[in-house]
Amino acid sequence: AWQDDGGDGGSAAGGAAPPRRRFVRRMQEGRLFGEMAMLWSMRRTASVFAKGRCELGKLTREVYQNLVAHHMRSQRDRREKILRKVPLLETLSDAQIEQLADTVKVRVVAPGETVIRQGDKGHEVFFVLAGECVATAETGTDSESMDTQEIGRYPKGTMFGEQALLERRRQAATVAAAP
């Protein structure tokens, strides 16, 4: 990739000097370039020249936008299909399920990562879109008598956190992504 260093583009015979170019970086196989200009309609800031034989793939803005739109529709359809299987939501209309699928925020959690903690206020409900979560509850009053037990599992297509949310109470268990 080369970048113009200035000059005003005139001729060398009596006019201004042509723009000078400086080497910026060598582009390796698999490297993407031109994405900022394509995505944001920005002016290109560098030129790319092939040093030898080169095979390129080209992606237009229209094709990229269609791919993104298709991916978003596929993800929404996946969420909608899962939400339709949640028993608590079976009384919702198709339009309500579609609206819910559009507004659900996807959160990816690492294995063992806590999603809700026992004793916290319930402000959210979670739908398991992929994987599995494990619910544990602590019993006992002090560190010597404290015991943690697994009390349930939430596979794909189930939900948790709804009781604390609907009844305005604290979480009865800690729920984490299954290890």
C-alpha cells in the first residue's frame, strides 16, 4: 500500500511537482483492504499496487449489505423459533413473538461465567439460545455451614430469572453458563 505524501499533482515541466508516494505496508495473503471506503463512503487514503501476479476477491457495498441483512434475518429467525418453544410465552401472538425476537439482546457468556447471582434483585429474564446454564443455590447461615448445591439446568429453549422479575423479589439461585 502506498500513500500520497503531498505535492499538488502538476507536471515536472514548469508546473508543480507530482505527488510523491511512500510505502506504507506490504499486504499479505488473506489481508482485507478498502473496507473503510466501502462501509462508510470515505475517500480512500492509500493506493494498492500488485508487485507481481495477484488474485483478488472483490466485495461490493451492496453485496456486503445484503450479506449482513441476511445474517441478521437468520439470527432473528433463530431467536423467534426458540422463543416460540418457551412455555411461558405460548399465549403471545405471532406479532408479539416477532417483536420480542427483534428486541432480545444477545449476550454470549463464557463457560462458568455467572449470569445471575443468588440474592441479587431480579431485573431481567434470560432465554437460553444455545448451550446450557446451571443453577446453584447456597444454603446455610455462616461459612462453616454454607453448602452449594446444583438445583437445575437450563438447556437451549428454556428461560430463567422470570420469577424474581415478575414477583419483584431477589434471585433464588445463581445461574452460570455450564462449564
